Amino acid sequence: MQYSVIIEQDNGHYRATIPALMNLTAEGNTRDEAFLKVWREAEVFLAKVEVATIEVVTPPQMIRPNSPQAWLSAAGKFKGDEEAMLQHIEEIYAERRRQREEVERELDLAEAEPVDAR
């Protein structure tokens, strides 16, 4: 697993913090020392705990429009319909190709017509 490390310098001392690990922090006289100490602390901490994943379902009435949860909820509506979605996308592409070819034909015809001399 990878974790972001925030390194701060204050009065000649360095502090390294891993916010995702309950703000695990270590200090050192140099940047590298603080970084290595927080790395070791993270290894010790993770060796003693269990890492699990949960899924939290937000009631629809609690989801704000245009929030990340709203987008994820909308995206999940097509789960299991991948084949139908691919077919629909192919139909859209085919229609776009047909429209593009029609415009190209019209442009070719317009270029082929003689220009009236006035």
C-alpha cells in the first residue's frame, strides 16, 4: 500500500506525518531522518492492526446533486448492462460517421459546382 507523507520543517527540525494512518507522526533532525522514522513507525503500526474495507451506502435523499457520490451513484446504474451500453455507444458512433460522411458529400458537391461569374 502507498500512503502520502507530509513533511514539515520547523526551527531546524523535521516532522513527517501520514494522515491516512491516524496522523502517524515522527520527527528527525533532517528530512530523510523524519521520513525514515515515520516509514518504520508505519510498518510497526500496520503489523499490529488489521486493514479492512467497508462500503457505506448513502441514502439517496442525503446525496447532493453534482457531488462525487451523485456521480458514482449514477455510474453504478449501468453495472451489468455493459453489453447494452457498448451496443448503444456503437450506434452513436455509426450515426456520427453517417452524419460526417453526409457533410463531406455536401462539401464535395459544393466544390464541384461552377462558380457564377458576376
